[in-house]
Amino acid sequence: MKAVNRILKSINTIPAFPATGNKVAQLLGKVDYSVSEVANVIKFDPSITANILKMANSAYFGSQHKISSINDAVIYLGQKNLLIAIQTAGISKYYKKGAAGYYDKATDLWEHSVAVALMSQILSRKITGNEDMTLYTAALLHDVGKIIMGEYIREEMKQIFDLVENKKMSFLEAEESVLGIDHADLGGRIAQHWNFPVEIRDAISYHHRPDLLEKEDKIMPWIVYMADEACLMMGIGSEVEGLAQRAVGELLKKFNLRMKDLETSMVMLSDDLNRARELFSII
Amino acid sequence: MSDLIVGISDFKISNTAGDVIVTYALGSCIGISIYDPVAKVGGLLHYMLPDSTLDAKKATDNPAMFADTGIPLLFKSCYKLGADKRRMIVKAAGGASILDDTNFFRIGQKNIMAMRKIFWKNNVMIASEDTGANYNRTVRLDIATGKTYVRTSGGEMKEL
């Protein structure tokens, strides 16, 4: 069987995405939800329960005193942060094994993903004035394709590097050329397998080439792209690929950004990373 | 005898033979290694951005984040351990950029320019450097010998 067919087939071996996040989102959408109702949904999922407590105690969410029960966490985190925490906890379990081939350490892909998710919110505040939960999820999942691609690129690394060095391909283009599919396209298909909405799927599929998505008004793939490139430039999660990435020229103009805005965002991310250690430590 | 790890916007110095100072994952950031072979004192800086006027408060809290505050701090810290400016061997690696980079995301080039300007102004020669291109680098400085090594993503470790 060709590599691409084996890769596509292995999507079906990925377990279903936990429904906890959706259930909680539905509850929070009701005007008369109660804290214990929400807490009961979360308690049903033991791995999420443990992680929610860790995250509620994180400096990133501004915790001052120790939070030791799910009820307290639900009250303390508030609607928006509660959803962020549940989504982060739910996604983390798929990243436990890392992505050998791309990264030496199993935790590296997770750290990169969290960094890109935090950066997506910094950029979103700058560009739209608001944070965006859907964007956060898309950014956290942008490299999910690597959890499958890792073992395949490891076998073909020599050939991929050859194309990057001698044919001036981007790492993504080299993946596609050697294996018949790249990690962004594959990630979009995994998100589809999990029934994520189309805007999240698009943001994942086009996170290296937002200019190829013919939906001009969609800014999510652009922000994920920018957040990803900024983290790669900072050396967060770029061990194998390096900066063999395509530059998409119209980016700064599209959002009326200057170089300085990108530099300031990198400084802000450094602070967020220091305050978000608990987000890293949940896997 | 140990590995001293330098994070992003961070630096370490040592005069203990047997110490190896190392920084991983330089993308567009730059690693500056300095070494005085007589005093056997060395240091390694990993700065992220070229110019501290971007954020004066941050430059005070964390001078190692910027070239223009981090490089002087690296030198001064080594002087305190007995290093002498005239004997310093300076090496640099990093400053990578993404492909067909035109006028944006130019932080790698700006970082290289900033470093050259600072060294030129201060009459400091860069003994060797491996900068630019589009790959990641890891840099190690061996305090016993002063040798600096650089490893690129997918490549072998080589002496700088």
C-alpha cells in the first residue's frame, strides 16, 4: 500500500474526541445552568478533571488561592476560561506520545501547540480586539497531523531533507512530495474525523498557506499561520523543520501590522509562557 | 562538571573547566559565545530581538532578551570572573529566516545586523559565525577548551 493510503487509513484508529467540551459549552449556553450541573459533566471525565484543577491553579488564569474542587474551578475560571481549560485538557491526551520524527522529546509538540494557541490570542487581541475560543482550539490543534505523520517522516527524513536543501522546498512541500500528503492537510482530516466545524478544519489545513484558502474573509488560518511562524522563529517547536517555511507576503498588509507589532507579540508570549507552565505540565 | 542550559532571552557564564554551556533551538534568535583563553572564562547569550527600545521595562527586567542590552551584559558578567575584553574570542550562530523572505518576518536579519553594529562600534571582531539560512541551530561552549560547536537541524555537530 502506498504511504499516503496507509497514512489516511490510520486516521480511523484515532479515538473519538471527548464530548465533555461540547456538553459543557451547551450547558453554559443555557441561561439557567447551575455550577453543580457543569461540574457533574466534567467529573465524568477523570483525565479532564485532574487537568482542570492544575490549570485553575495556573498563574495564566490569575489564580491567587488554591483551588481544590471542580465546583470551585468552575466558579473561579468563569465561562470563557473554563472552556479553554476543558479544550486544552481534552486535546492534550492525543499529544502524550509526541511526534517522533519531528521532535526528540514527546512533550515538544505539546509545548509548541500551547505556545501557538497562546500566541493566537495575543494576535487576535491585537487584530480584532478580542480573544477567540474557536481560534484557540484551532491553534492548539494546528499540528495534530504530526501525531500520525511523525513515524512516516522519520523513515523518509533523508529524502525530505534533500528536497529542502537542494530543491529549496519548504518542509511542508517536501512532505507532500515524498509521502503524498502533508501534516497540515492530514491535520484537517483528523479534525473532520472528530467532527470539528469547518472553520477549525480550514485553519488547520491551511496553517502554512493561508493564501491558498479561497475564502478571503476568513482570518483564522492567517492568525494561526502568523502565530505558528512566530513560535518557530522563536525556536519553539522547530527542531527538525527549522524555518524551511514559505513566507506569505501579503500578511502584514492584510492586517495593517508592522514588524514592531510582531516583535511586541513575541515579548508578550515570553511572559505568557512563564505564567502558563501548568498548561505544559498536563501531559 | 555539568551542562548549563541557556533558555530564550537568557545567558550563562562560567569559569569552571568541565562546564559546557548549551543553548537549543535558535531560530531567528542569535547565540553569542565569548571566551577568554587565558582566564578560561566564557559565556553564552541567547537573545531574541535586536533592539531594547521596543520595551524599556522588559529590557530592565530581562536585558538578555535584546541584542543591545544582552551583549554588554554578557561581556560585563565575564569581566567579573576575570575575563579581559582584548582577549575575548567571539562567535555567533543563529538569525535564521523563513524562505523567500521579503520585507516581513525579518527578525533573523535584523538580529544579525544588530549584533554586527554593536561589535563594530565596540571594536570587537567576530572570530567566526554561522548565521542566516533557514535552519535551526544548537550551540555548545566548552569552558575547558573554549571550543564552540554548532549543530543544525538534521545536520552534524561541527566546530564554529
